[in-house]
Amino acid sequence: MPEKPDTPDAPGPSDVPGTAGGRPAGRSAVRVLLRLWPYLRPVRARFFTAALVAIVASCLSLVIPLVLKWLVDGPVADRDPGGVWLGALYLLLLGFTEAALFGLRRWLVARPLSSVEARMREDLYGRLQRLPIAFHDRWASGQLLSRGTTDLMIIRMFLAFPLTFLLVNAVTIAAGCALLLAQDLSLGLVLLTPVVPVVVLCSYFERRYGVVARRAQDQVGDLTTVVEESVLGIRIVKGFGRHRSQAESFRRLAELLRSTELSKARLLATIWALITVLPELAIGAALVLGSVRVADGDLSAGTLVAFLSTALALRWPVDSIGFLLAMSQEAVTATERYFEAMDAEEERDAAAPAAAEPVADGLRFEGVSFRFPDAPDGSPPVLDSVDLHVRPGETLALVGATGSGKTTLTALVPRLHEASGGRILLDGEDIALMERERLRTLVSVAFEEPTLFSASVAENVLMGAGAAAGEPELARALGVAQADGFVGRLPEGAGTQVGEQGLSLSGGQRQRLALARAVVGRPRFLVLDDPLSALDVHTEARVEAALREVLKETTALVVAHRPSTVMLADRVALLSGGRIAAVGTHQELLRSSAEYAWLMSGEGTGEGDGRR
């Protein structure tokens, strides 16, 4: 019997940008699957050898009916016990050989296909690191996670079994049909009558199943997103007693997925039933007609036995068509989903001009405008013609109401977003013409919402420095951020694992480690987005004192909301309505700008206007 597959679990993820559930019009399954060839090419020798071995093993099952015909018409008819034992030995050898060849096929494909899956996963992860922030803003993390796990598992299983056996079963069925017609033409034609209906049914099934399979895989992505958000936000869920509403949201999505999976099961059951019943009816008709002809003496008993044995040997290749098509459609949708992420446009660096003599000009914004790519048509830009100059070695505080665009402006410096208009210069060099890798070695950032990774304290901090950074740089950075005290009290000091998102630490501790990460590499340009907002007043004072020494060595842009942070700066810029409204010292702006004085008084609620 041909090799049986490893039954896969149901696939996974939901509608994402640019998809409508189901294959885009005009794209064939074959064309989609051919995109996997670059990954298969390095292991093609073993892959094609495994396919050839499987074809030989499958076709061996068609030799068994010929041995049976010889056995029935020869030794059995002649009452030759020795011949019967010899025939039994032939059948036993054929069975062992077939089993050994199928085992060899599995051995040939197991290791190379695991390496194919690993390379695809590495490529996807690397691609996600190179995609712009705008891409990650649009895509749910669960959708990306499901593409790197469930979808790749489906693709590997497809390459391991259905892809090979679509070819193997096609060859086996063709060879079997030729053998049937050669043994007896009329009986062969009777058995081939279901071919046209089966082909029509398979074509219809393929289209329907492809749509439902895509829907199911997208819904698994939605479910993954809900689980991930609930785990990361477990403090909010528990703090507000929302576990029941979260469970209800999960239940609704799980029920939706269950309904889709049942639709898949119904489709598969229907096609499998029809593909099984039609050939069985044909075999039954051939059995009756053949028996009548044997009784009339028109056909030998051995020929009828061989004919029926051949037909039964073709049962699995025919019956498996629906199953293999279902797995293939799931692989097609998984491949589409994988390449949706892989096809997204990466961050690209413009061709760098000839290197110019660097000039000590600091950080300069010239007519900078910005609008989010997904912003509605006609909405005002977040930033509009911003002109600002941070002199070399100067610290400039950026102040504005909530929603005025401060965080967005700081994100443009390391090119986390691309300016829609104007240009930004570092020491006279346009950052749009700089390689991002070089730009991000010059500019260091600390965000208001600190992000830590599931790694040690030292690994999190030294992420902001070059490969040569070590203990001295780490100790200095922790000292500047006033983090050396609490880090020293951790169970393993700087080697302590902080856990996912750093949630084992307090908000102030996470913020201090993020600040340490920003200053550890002694950057030429430093961008700090309200880096002290989570600190108590005493810790804030100590951090500010240490930070003053660091700011003397760099050109810094600091988003500030409190007078204490503003006092770190040499000058202050007021951002209002996406524009720079005023620039001067703290005292000058207090006297000349009512809006600035209002903000510094702490009375402003700063409700903003939708800018980020």
C-alpha cells in the first residue's frame, strides 16, 4: 500500500492589509507554489531522488496483481504447491521492498525539508527587521507570528508529503490505467467511466476549499493576536476585572474559527465521499461483468483476479486526491501569506553621494513636513514646515501640548519614519542620503515607553553600544541613569534576566535602563523622548545631575513636559500645531509666550488635535 500521510493540524491566521480571504484573482496555485523553488533548489537532489524512490515504490504495488495472475492461472490451476510457495515469496519480497523504499523516501526528505523551513523562518525574521515602522503599525503581531510558525509548518508538511504524492499518485494512476486497459479493454473502459466526473468535482472543490482555507488561516492569526495581547496586558485585564470580557472575545473568535474549520471538514468529507463512491461503483460493475465473462469462458480467472487487484491497488491513489488537494490548498494559502510579508517593501537607502567634508553644524530641520501614510485624505499634516537648528554640543528641549507632534519629530531623526517633505541634516549631511546603519550609529534614542527584551540587564543596556563595549561602558551608563543601585541589588546583578518586556521591573527602573542604553555608546547625537517621566523627584534630580555631564559631550534633542527636564537644556523650542512657534531660553519663552508659560505652569491638559 502507498505511504499514508502525517495528518496535519488545522492551519492558521485573519484578514490583513491587502487580502480579502482567498487567492487573488488571476493567480494560479502552481504559480504561487513555484515561489518556493529558490528554497528547494539547494536540496533538489535529495528531493527529486525521494520522489523517484516513491514512484518506484508505488508502482511496485502494480506488480503484485501480475504475480497474482501468474499464481492463479499457473500454480493454482496446475495444483503446484511449490509454485504457490514461490509466488508467496515473490509477494513477500515485493511488500518488503515497497516498505523499505517508502522508509528511504522519508529519510531522504526529513532533514533537507527541516532546513528549508528553518531558512524560510530566518528569512522572514530578517525581513521583518528591515521593514519600516509603518508596516508594523499596520500589521497585527499575531498575524506575523502565525506566518512564521503555523504557515511554515504547513508548507514543510506539503513539501514532505502532498507535493511528492500528487506526482507519485498521478504516475501510479496513469500506469495502473494502462495496465488495466492492457489486461482487458472492455473492463478497463468500465473502470475509467468515473474519470470525467472526478476531474470536474476536484476542480470545483479546489476553488471552494482554497477560499475557506485562507479564511481559517487568517482567523488563527486573529486568535493569536488576542492571546498575545491578553498575556502582555494581563495586569490591565486583572486590574480592571476584564477577564470575562476578554474570555468572551476569545470565545467569539474561537467559535468563528471552529465554524470555518467545520466548513473545511464538510467540504473535505463531501469530496472524499464522492471520490470514494464513484470508483467503488465502477469496480463493482467491473466485478459483475468480469464474473459473467469468467463463467462464460471469455476471461480467465487469473486475469479477473489481476484486474481487480490492480483496481484495488489504485484505490488509495484515487481516494487520496481530495485529501492531497486539501493539503495543497492550505499550502497555497500559507505560501501566499508568507510572501505577503516577504514582498512588503523594505527600508531602502538612497545611493550615497560622494563623501563630503563633515562640518560641525549639529542637527538641523529644514522645512520638514510629515503625514502618516494611512492618514485620511485632506487631514492636516502632523508636522508642517518645521525649521529648527540644534547647534553642535547644544541641548535643545522640545516642548508642546499632547498631540503637537513632538514624538513624531524625534522619530524622524533616526528615520523610524521618513519625512514627507523638507530635509534633516546631521553636521551638514542629509540623513535621507545616509545608510541607515551608519545613521543609527550616530544617533541614539530613548523613548518615553521603554522597551526591554527577554535578556539580561547587561544585554539590554549594551544593545545601544558597539560590539567592543564591555563592563566599563556598562558601569558608566548605569551610573548616568542612576540604575547601578537597583541593578546591584538584583539576584545576579547585571546578569539578571529581566523577563518579557521587562515587566519584572518597575516603570522607573525600565525607564532608567532605557536611558542607560541610549547613553552607553557615547553617541554624537542624542534624542530623548521625555526620558524621566516615570521617575520620582529625588531620583529624577540625581539622574539629571549625571545626565548634564553626558549632554556636554553630545548634541541632544530632548522632549520635555516638566520644568525640571527643561532646565537640562540650553534652549527650548515650542512646537504648536505641527510648527515651531518659538525658540529661546526657558526664561525668554516664559516672558514672550503665553502658551509656553501655560504649559510650564502644569495647568494645561493638552488635549491635542489628533497628532501623534
